[in-house]
Amino acid sequence: MTNFTSKNEKLNQWVQEVSKMCTPDNIYWCNGTKEEYDKLMNLMVSTNSAIPLNKRKNSFLFRSTPSDVARVEDRTYISTEDQSEAGPTNNWLKPSELKATMKNLYNGCMKGRTMYVIPFSMGPIGSPLAKIGIEITDSPYVVCNMHIMTRVGTKVLEVLGKDGEFIPCLHSIGAPLEPGQKDVSWPCAPMEKKYISHFPAENLIWSYGSGYGGNALLGKKCLALRIASVMAKREGWMAEHMLILRLTSPEGRQYHIAAAFPSACGKTNLAMMQPTIPGWKCECVGDDISWMKVKSDGRLYAINPEAGFFGVAPGTSYNSNPMAMDSLKENCIFTNCALTDDGDIWWEGMDGAPPKHAIDWKGNDWSPDKKDVAAHANARFTAPAAQCPVICKDWENPEGVPIDIFVFGGRRASVVPLVHQAYNWDHGVFLGATAASETTAANIGSIGNLRRDPFAMKPFCGYNMGDYFQHWIDMGDRLGDKAPKIFYVNWFRKTESGRWLWPGFGDNSRALKWMCDRVDGKAGALETPIGFLPRISDINLEGLSISNDDILELLKVDSSLWKLEVQDIEAHFAQFGNRFPDRLKKQLEQLKSRLG
Ligand code: OXD
Ligand code: MN
């Protein structure tokens, strides 16, 4: 039984094909209305998979099964005819092989369930930078999350029209129900049957077996990064794992910054940061993904293709990110957080004392004396972006915002200074290509536990990363003197004894202000082997209680440590073989000779 068909024959045909393969009991086309959202939430409350929260209006808690709690990079594939198209950073299988395996899994996989057809737009509907996707899923949890994270509904089908292009995104939790079989609260398939597959040649996404986050909300990492990165390369634009923010100076000058950091480096916190420098204002355009296009004035304009935040909950507090906390008061979905006795959510790192008793993310009694955490480390909130008190008034501007500054960074206890500026575009691409983060607490001076995560795109680049570096170089050539200036930051420096050297959060505005001043030619800098660094006098430290020694340490370039770093960078670059751009090789040689 189906409630609808579209005017787009290609879409109708695809929906029919999928339904023949997956054999759902019903087909339901989503219209994106509040009534639809409420109806599905009520359905999930009635089946005990959603728990309504007393303390937050129209908000619900979900608990996943312990085997389905995060993106599964091991089970994520870029499937191209030739492995060299996927490159050394992606899992690869030939499309014929992967499709045969997955078709077997998809056969009859929606039995006993409803198949939802979700028309969604990444980017403001009708924006020249937006793309239309259609997600087919058998998970009502996915439908509700997509309502928040993307623009869903009939309007999208109107824009699609009879012959518009769409990106087909097929998702199944992989848990068919036999007649009379009782459902569980978080159905999914075992790990060895999970597949998150991308077929870039067809702009096609097939996901099977997981209901969680980026594995299942296919508009986000799958479409807006992996498939979009390939489209962007083909079509001459950029799809990046970047937050977008607007800084406004006391004089009213606006600067737009796009910044890429690996997971666990405080991206959502920076996107909503409140500057401690008097008179400066920060507004959030997006916290995770940026799509950028060169416009007729020769500048690069960015949109946030998403409509919500899918943020990591633990560690989020009024101290670390008050604007995120204020975004979470109503209309939110919480996944794998703890439930308090008065019907609210809680997670480690939230303000105040922990509750004396709660139900943990696994559904068990919890108290602070328990050794297990109450909320899973990857517990999430799904919140409408429009609820953020500092959402930029232009966040839905279909034309986007002009980018002045790119920032890369990672979590490094040592070696990398607080902030430095690339000498030129190619050097900036080099900084992006060498971006790295520590996965565990670092030994000072050691670079053994580093994960190189170029442009924070290692898990999200849908093609050969060597070609992706070249795409960045090509974009710089096109942008010429209109190209954004490129910087590298490290908020995470520590002393030998493990003390943080930099306060972070709102004080990060001090580094951002230096960048803005550099763009305007107003701030000085020191030429060092690794790039331009601010001198103490170049950076606004008013009102900050930090010792001179600490600042000197934060702005130090230790050539002997950088020589070790260079060895690690050489090994990292070697994996890209003959796809590695000559112009980045030259950057490496230049760095080496500057280090002496
Ligand atoms: C995310 C990630 O979930 O980068 O945004 O892992
Ligand atoms: Mn991300």
C-alpha cells in the first residue's frame, strides 16, 4: 500500500524497484510536516523505542543496542571500478561484488515494516548550491532525525519536478519481522552484515544494518561529504568537513571563517563560541559541513547544507558551550544519554553534580559510584539549528556567505603552536594535508600516537585523497588573490606536567582576531620555518591571566621537534604514490630547507 507517487518517473521507478527487492508491508512518502513527525514519534513511544522527556518539551530519548553506537569506518566502502579511484584511505570493493552481496541482504529486508520515502534538500530548498536527495528507509527514528537535520517534504518534490536530478540513498536497518514476531526497541543487523556503501560513479548510496547517526542519516556524511566531495571535484566546487562562523568586529566588519578539525577537537564549541574580547561577536552558520562555490565576483561562498546539529553530548555544558545547551531546551532527539528520575537527560560533563540516580544508556540503574559511564561517549543530541541563540541571520541565505579564512587544526599536546599562518595557498594546502590529531594523551615530544587526518576528511573523502589535494590546489589557482587566507591552530597544548597552556573556548577568539587582522593587513607576524606566527604584541591578551612563559611556550617553534614531524609527514605522504601533487612535494622540500 502506498500513499503517493511523485511526478518524477525516475524516482517512482526507483521506489518501485526498491520495494520489490525489500518487500515492505507499506510504502509511505514523507511530507515533512509536524503532524507527520508527531505521528511517528507517538508510534515509537507506543513501541517503547522513544521515551518522552518531562523536562524538555517535545523531546525524546532513544537507546540503541550496544553494538550500534557510532559510525562504522571499517564497514564503510567507496566502491569504484578501479581501486585507485578510491585511493589508500578508503575501504574498497568492486561495485559488482558489493552490490551482489548487498542485494542478498536487501532481499526481503523490510518485511513486516513500513518503507518511508524521504525527499530532502541539503541546503536551502532551491539554493543554487543545494542538492536533492531521496532517502528510502525502514526506520521511523531515521525519518524523525532527517526532519531535524535536513529540509524534508513535498516542497522538495516540487523543486525536483518531472526531470530533476536526485541522489538516491537507500537505507535499511536489516531487521525484517516475521508475522507475529515482536519487535525490539532498536532493531539492526550484526556488525558483519553492516555495510555503508557509496557508488560515486552513479551518485548512489546503499546503507544496510545500522540505525545510528552517520550510518543511517544518509544526508550527512554519506551524501554531504563522501558523494558531494566527488561531485564537487567533477563540477568545480568544494564539499568540506568544516564549521562556518561569522565574526563581527566592534566596527561592524564581518569575517567568515570555515574550519576543519577531526572529531573530538571541539568543532561544535568553536562554531558557537562567545568571544571574550569586548565588542566582538560570533554567530554560527554551521557546525559540521560546508559546501562552497566560486561566484561571479571571484570569491568563495559557503552554505551549511544541514538544518540541524547532530552533536556529541558528553562534555557539552553551560561552561563549554552555553549556546549549544540553550539550543537543546525543546524539540530535540537524544540518543544514548542517561535518563534522570525527574524525566530529563544527563551526560558526563554536564553542569552541576551528577544525579544521585539515573537510568544509564543501556537501560540499567546508575549512580555516581558505578564505574561505568551513564551516557555513552558517543551519545548525541539532534537539535534544530534555528534554535541556536547565536544562529547567524544569514545561515539560510541561499547564496551563502563569503569565506575570508580557512582554519585547520588538531589536538596536539606539543610541537604545534597555538596559531600560525600559511605563507601562501599551496602552503595552506600543505597544512591541511598534514593535519593530525592525537588519539590518546600524548607523551611530550612523541608523535607515535598521531592520526593524520588530512583536512579532517580521512573518513569522508569519496575519492583518492591524492586527487583531492590536487583539487584544493586547482581551486587556489582559480581563486587567485580572492582566495581565503589559511591558518592552523592548536588549542590543546600542555606543559610537561600535563597542565593546559591555553584556556580555549571564548578565548580562542584571540587567535581568530589575529587572523582577521592579518586578512586586513593590520597585525604583524614573525616569519618562522613553519609559517607566520604572531609575536606576543600581535595578539590581544587583555583581561587574560596567562604568564609570559606560557605564551612564549604556546608561540614557540622548536626546529628539532619539527624535524621529527617532517619524517612523519614524509611517511604519511608516501601512501599517495604517483597521485600525490608535485606542488605539495615542493612545499615539503621548502619546509625542510627552512628548518635547516
Ligand atoms: C561527526 C564526526 O559525527 O565528525 O560529525 O564524527
Ligand atoms: Mn563531523
